[in-house]
Amino acid sequence: MGKVKKVVLAYSGGLDTSVIIPWLRENYGCEVVAMTADLGQGEDMDALREKALRSGASKVYVEDLRREFVEEFAFRVLRAGAVYEGGYLLGTAFARPLIARRQVEIAEAEGADAVAHGATGKGNDQVRFELTYKALAPELKVIAPWREWEMSSREEELKYARERGIPVPVDEEKIYSRDRNLWHLSHEAGPLEDPWTTPPEDVYQLTSDPRDAPDEPEYLEIEFERGRPVGVDGRKLAPVELLEHLNEVASKHGVGRTDMVENRLVGIKCRGVYETPGGTLLYIAHEDLERFVLDRDTYHYKQLVALRYAELVYYGQWFSPLREALDAFVERTQEPVTGTVRLMLYKGSCRPVGRK
């Protein structure tokens, strides 16, 4: 497997990455440094730190990346208007390069010679992590245990963990595969594997059932400066606070649910159910303001750029010259995108009803 002295692992605290820590030590004979990113997923970070240490990590970094996540990634994608295949607002896709970037920075500070992740061989995330590693630190060895080890099921991982006294999740029979951050919550697997099955209501963790949402509509105003959200209802808010507030309001009204079958980067189709409450409000308001202030040719061409931008982000090419070039175009288009949009939220729907 090659000689490795020290590896920095992107650690989530789930079963996979908890098992990866001892697996790396046993199979590579190396020191394992765990790195956990706080992107607003609501996890107990102190508990994650303790769990990683108990699993065999020599050191644990818990990195609060919420501000960078919203300012540098979420709002950048928002200003581009990037939506993958007409429905996915890219919440996991642009989270991975941020995590991988910080992982590389820690690897360099620690003098590590390798990085590792827990993404499976069938998903998009393996590509997103590894393209970032190669773009930022091509000299680091990349270890992807899911492509190397012989374990092929959750049951085998649980057995491996128990044999080594590794703490495992209490919910051993979890149905869904989920990823959560400040921008969204995604759901896959379980009954969702059948594309004909209506998602059970217990799938949703953030948003209210629109049928149970308030019987009266709620109006709110989102203010933008050069395409960046800066305030709600006349009150200036920092990016993280603004998104948290919009998440709360939109969730109450059941806004932000998406159910779609998408084309994965690795060539297979996958059903994803997404909850993106605050992000949905921002996209609707931002596009409405763009239609209001941009000239026809710029607005139409920017829609074409948004499609390509979404593909780049989805495909893991965040740190690419093309994405940077497209950002320069987007930056120029956002110069006049300053104003306020009034939205009406009602039982799962959101629509603009005023702009200035």
C-alpha cells in the first residue's frame, strides 16, 4: 500500500470514518490526524472530537468553517445562479471543496504526507475531494479506503468496529443516507431508491409539511448589494445569521423541498430528496432582481453561464481556471444587482410579489 507516516482524514463521526481511523493505522502503520468541519450541521463537536480520539486518532482538528461556507461558497454559487439539472442547489457539491481545502492546509501544517476521505466508490464526493487535493497539493498521497478495503456492507463495518472497541452510532439500522449543512439537508437510499415511491413524510427533517403550514401567508423582504444578500426586512444581517433566519422562516412554511433523479458524475442516476429552505428563498429573490435590473442580452447569456457553472461545481472542479474565469464574468454582471425583493411564502410555495 506504500509507505505513509502521517495522514489527515476528513472525519464526519459516522460509522465509515470512525472505522477508517483504525483501518489506516493497521494497514498503513501511520499516524492518523482527524479533521472535522463545522458547516452548521448541528453536531456536538466536543462529542465528535472525543469519538475520533477513542477511535485511534492522535489529534483532532474541529474547524468552524460556517462563515467561509456561506460567504465564499454558497453566496458565490447563488450569484452565479447555478442550479444542477434544474433542481439541485448544490449544497453538498460546494461543501466538499471547502472541507478538502482545509484538510490540505492542516496536512501541510502537520507535515503529513497523505490525506484520506470516507467517500464511497459509487458517489460524486470521491471525485470532489480528490480533484481538490490534486489541484491544491498534488504531492500528497490520496487514500480512499472504500476503494481498497474488503468490507462491502454496513454490517461488516459494525463487526470491524465492535472487534476493536470503536464507538458506533446507536442507530445501526438507519434507513436514509443524509448530508446536512447550513445550506441544505439531502436524503438518499431506503425507500427513496424506488423512483416511483412518494417520499414518506418522516424523510423530512427541516421543513414542515406544507399541508400543516400556517394558513396565512407571510411576507418578507430580502435586500441585495451587488448580488450579495445583506439584509432581511430592513435589518442588516451577517451572512451566517441571514441564512439561519431564512432557513427558519422558510421551513415553517414548508418551502424548499425538491425530489429529483439526477445524473451523477460517475455515470449512474440517483434519486435525491433535498431540503434547501433559506437557499430557495435566496435563489428566487436573486433571480427576480436580476430580471429586473439586467439588460436582456446579459440576463440571457448569464443563464447559459449558470448551467456550465453548476456542472463545474457538481463535477468537483471548484478549483479550476474555468470556474475562476466564470466568476470574473459573474462579478461584472452583479454590479447593478442591488435592491430589495418582497416574497410571499404560503404552504410550500414562494413567489416574488414586489421588487425595488
